[in-house]
Amino acid sequence: MSENNIKTLLNSHNLKATWQRVEIFKVLQNSNECLSADQIYQKLSSNNINIDLATVYRVLDLFAEKGIAQKSIINRKCFFELKKIDHCHYFVCIKCHQKSNIVDCKINLIEEELSKKNFKVLSHNLEVYGICNKCYGGDKR
């Protein structure tokens, strides 16, 4: 997405397209995984873009509030990614902390069952913790 399109998108969510918001959006856009505020701050810094960490947190929370980004809590830490049509769930390796998307969500079946019982699910979160293949290699626990 071009910078003009990013600005248009931000404006369509009633947000002023400040340079900080545009740069943070670009980092999220160029990532294929969810990122913490610290990771976004580090990516910006490595590209000589000086935005203080408090601003990164504020912008991410604002993006989540406006529906531009999705906020996930993994291992009691907040991660952000651009909002997708489908929601995401994660497998988290307890050794290397690598995060992988769980592609096929079956929780919607539970939500359908709950709706039959007059319970409206507003959201859900699923994290599976274990050991990835790379870390499992020689460790047969």
C-alpha cells in the first residue's frame, strides 16, 4: 500500500495521518507476523526513524481501538498486526518464543453452539504453548 493510500485509510478512520502513524503502519504492513511495541520501535530505530517508545504504544492502542490493527495477548505480552478479514490464533514455542499462526480455527463451531443457547460471543483468543520442531530436535521431553 502506498503512502497516499495509508494516509487515506487513516483519514477514513477519522485519524490524522501524522508521519509517526504512517511509519508505524508501514512496519506493520511489511511484517508477516504480529509484533510487540518494542519490536516495532527497534525496526523503526534500525531504519533511522526516531519515534519514542511511548508514541509507538499510543499509536498501536489507537490503531487497535479504531479497528486498523488487531491486538493479541501472547504470554502476557501485547502484540499487534494489521487487521485481517480473518482472526488469528498462535502456537508459541516456550523455548525460543517463536510464534506461528494456527490456520484453521474450530472455535467458530463452539460460537455457533453458544449462539443456539442465546449467548453472544464478542471475541475469543487462543494460544497454544509447546515446543517447536527446531527446539524439539534432540530434546525428547
